Amino acid sequence: MHALSGMNIHAKKDEILSRLRTNRETHTAIVAEARKGYVDRARESLRERLDQLESGKIVSLAFSLEPPQDHSDVYDTAIQMLELATDDLIELDSTQVRTLVMDQWDWTRQFLTSNAQYSATARNRLR
């Protein structure tokens, strides 16, 4: 059992929102960088294949480029929920602190690993 199971805290809504918005900005920056890297890599792969085809080679047109992941909607939902909350203090459990404040979601590792193919920022955060 996790040492903090069952522990809840009250945190200032504005502080949670500020941290969550900062985390979303970081996420969005990684997604934008990964999308640019993905498009660059896709163009390069297409040009290589086209050059091969034009030189008479028969090549596979299958590509193994995985599109970048984007979980912005998760941040948007959490931000919207907090903005709708009427209390100035919000009760959080350890899981909510880990995700909303510390930006450690269940999908974080997979997000960084997938996007690290195209984003130096994602690669650096994996270290």
C-alpha cells in the first residue's frame, strides 16, 4: 500500500490552477515540437521513397512513423473543472497531487517516449 493512501489535503484553487496551466503549456510545447519533428521526418521519408521510385527501384511505401501523442484535452478538462469549482480550497488526494500538481499522469512516460522520436524536450524529460 502506498504510504500516502487515504491522505487528503486542502490546497488553494488558484495555486492548483496556476500549476496545471503551466504543466499544460509544457505539454503543448512538447506536442508542437513533436509535430514539427514528425512532419520533417515524414517529408524526409517521402522524399527518399520518391527518389528511389524515380530511379526505378521498387520500394515499400509502408511507413513506421508514429504520430505524436497529445493529451491536452485531459488538462483542459481538469482546468475547466477547477474553474467551475466554487470553493477557494480544493481537497486533493495523493493521486490528484501527483497528476494535477506534479504532472505525473499514468500516460506521462508513454507520452514522452512516443514524442521523444521527434522532440528534444521530450527526450530530455525522459532522463
